[in-house]
Amino acid sequence: MSISSKIIALILACLVGGFAPGVLSVEPEDWQLIPVPGRWESVFGQHDGFVWLKAYVVLPSRWAGQELIFHAGRIDDADETFFNGSKVGGVGKLPPEPKSAWNVDRIYTIPGELVREGANLICIRIYDTGGAGGITSGTVSLEGPTGSIDLAGGTWLARKGDDLSWKDWSVPSDSLQATLLARKYLAT
């Protein structure tokens, strides 16, 4: 984050009476920015095993409480996908007996009770058995009651390893702070 961006974020944070720790800090420790869609080898080099991807997306108030459809593209090889900490789907099979589903488009229904106004967190736990890994192609978007949000062409956070607690990272409750955080990591 540039100095001018930090100053603007600080001014805005003071106007709302505080700031979320992530707004003014550098990228979270051990997380890297990765293009989506894209192969994680562009960031991690040759890596087989687990990688988590996460992104905040800012949703309009009219979408709060409404069922959404998440198009996660084609993921190489297997995944579990979470929305605001709750599992919403998965294709393929994770270890101990992994099964690839690299050529399957992921389309998951997000129950309305998980959807809130402002920032929402999408986390994807991916296991790669060999070769390319990540969201390698396809449509990456959220469909809501009044349109869709394209989530492709931006950068998401990525981290090697496997820790189920990564799906539970909190989203700031203040809508301005949440929006600033979301815009830091994903063009909306």
C-alpha cells in the first residue's frame, strides 16, 4: 500500500472512529497476491499440495440475505469452497485419497443467510496432485438478484499450506472499513 493510500485510509478510518488492523498494514504475513484466474506456479513456483485462496468482495445492500451463485471457474485439482466461513461446495476429493476434477466448472449456491451487505469473504481450499494448480480458467463471478460481479482479472490472496482456521478470518463489521479492506485486495 502506498504512503498516500495509507494516509487516505487513516483519514477515512478516523472519520468512522477507528480502523481495522488490515487496512493500514502491509499484506498479511505469509500471504501472496495471485492473479485469478491463473496458475499458482506464477507465484509459488512448482508446488503440489494445498494452497488457500481468499478474497473479499463488496456486495450491495439489496443482495444481503439473498441466495447467490458463485462461479469459481475450473480449479486444478480438487477444492472446498467457503463463504464467510461456511462451506458452500467442493468438487474432486482432497487427501488422504485425492481425486482430480481439474476440468469441471465449479458452480456453488450460497445460501442467503450467509450473505451480508458490504464485505464478504470467499475462501477456496485447493489441493493440487501435480502440474498446474489454482483457478486455471473459466468464469469467476458472483450472480445476485440484480446482476453479477466479475471476480476475474484481479488479484486474490494465496497461501501455501493447510489450516482450516484460514476460512474463518473475520470481516470488519463497519461497512466503510470492510469496503476499504475489500478494495485493497480485489477490484470490485
